[in-house]
Amino acid sequence: MTKRSKAAQLRQLIAGGPVMLPGVPNAAIARQVERAGFDAVYISGAGMANATAGVPDIGLLSMTEVVRLAGYVANAVAIPAIVDADTGFGGAENVARTIRELEYAGLAGCHIEDQEFPKRCGHLPGKSVVDVDEMIGRIKAAVSARRDEDFMIIARTDARAVENFDAAVERSRRYLEAGADAIFPEALQNAEEFKAFAREVKAPLLANMTEFGKSPLLSFQELSDFGYRMVILPQSAFRVSMKAAEEFLRALKMAGTQSGWIEKMQTREQLYELLDYDPAAESWKGGC
């Protein structure tokens, strides 16, 4: 790996200022994120589970599935991509393999959480966290396994909801000592907690601005002012697209034609442009 790797690009971005990472469930939306001018993209675990497999975000996708889906995204864009790697898909040896596979697939980094398996969405009740030493073992395995020293290992803690705020802070400090490059405090419950966490934990921090969860929807500027270096919006684009699809299908059922929605659709030409595809260069003139 060289200093031109996407992992190195990501670290340079974070060093230069806060970065907003819209979340995507697939490579097509990742291309839209890049075209919109964003510098990095986040691959949502919930998005992959919901959009691709049609299942809830409770650890049902395997490591192989996540690596493949995340790899499609990473290789579709020139900007760095971070992926949700859940609990690392097993013990320390599984975590190590996960890191190696994600690196090979082209990811710039990932986050690994301290939940017990099977995990749950970080904003739902019923979660549990592993012993601190077990999570430290996951982090050390991840750090030792990476081939590119720039590949970013982000430790996520769900302790705020399971234990308390102080426990989340203390766990995060231990995770940094174990070698984590950044910290992701999940489900902080108000602006003051986000601000206090940044005061207490001196490291690159990731804030999760998911809708309909435990955390308030703070602006990118607010979080930047608090000291957060990465802000993810995991499901926003997916939720907007799902709502639009629901409305379209209801209208289609009633009208029996899609003609009233043509102006709201991405055209064939716009799709081909997004995919860098020139049908005139192909011998086959058909297609969708």
C-alpha cells in the first residue's frame, strides 16, 4: 500500500477538517454521493441489511456478504469509504480476518462495536455489551491484522444506552489505549452529551446523525464546533428513496400507469451518465 491509498486519503481528510459521510446501501447511491461533491461515503450496516437482504439490522448478514456488498461500493467511487463491520463477526480471529478482507475489498476503514452478538440497532432497546477486555481483544486483533497502517479502525461503544455516559467515556479511553484510531459513541442522548464526550475523549470522534433514534439531529456545523471529525447520516438517502417508492407504488396501483411520475424519475441518460456507461460504444443496442 502507498500513501495514495484511500485509507491515507481518509486520514488526510480528517486531519484537514471535519468530514460529512452520507450513508449508502449500495454502489449506485454511492456514485450519487460522489457526484454531489462529498469527500467520503459511509456504508451502512442497516442499509445493507434492509435494502439488499430485506432483513432488520440484527447481525443477520455474514462477513462474506458484508465484504462483498461493501466492496461493490468502495470500487464504484474514487472517494474513501468506511463500512459498518458490526461486532467483527466473531472472536478475535474472526475480527482479524474481517479487517484483512475489508482492506482487500478496497475499504478505507471500518468500525467495530462492543455489543454482544447478535447485535441490535444502536438506537433500539435490548442491547448488551461485552466485557471491556473482550472488546480490547477485538481492537488489538484488528490493529494487528491490517496491512495498511492507514486503514482506520474505529471503535464503537454502545455503553451509553446499556450502562451510562461515564462508562462510555471510560471504555473509549481503554479502546484508544488498545490501538483504536477513532471513537464512535453510539446513541448519545442530547447536545450536551455530545459536547461533553468530545471534552472527555481526546481522539478523532464519529457522530451518528440517524433519524428517529435516541440522538438529536444536530447540524454538521454544531458537531464540528464540538470537535467531531466525522459525521455519518447512515439511512437518510435510503429512507427518502423508500418513501418515494412507496408513494409511487400506491399511485401506480390506483392509476394503472406510471406516466404521471415520469418527471420525478431519473432518466435513462442520467443513469448511464452516473454509471459512466456509453451505450453507443457497445455493439448491443438494447438494455435498460
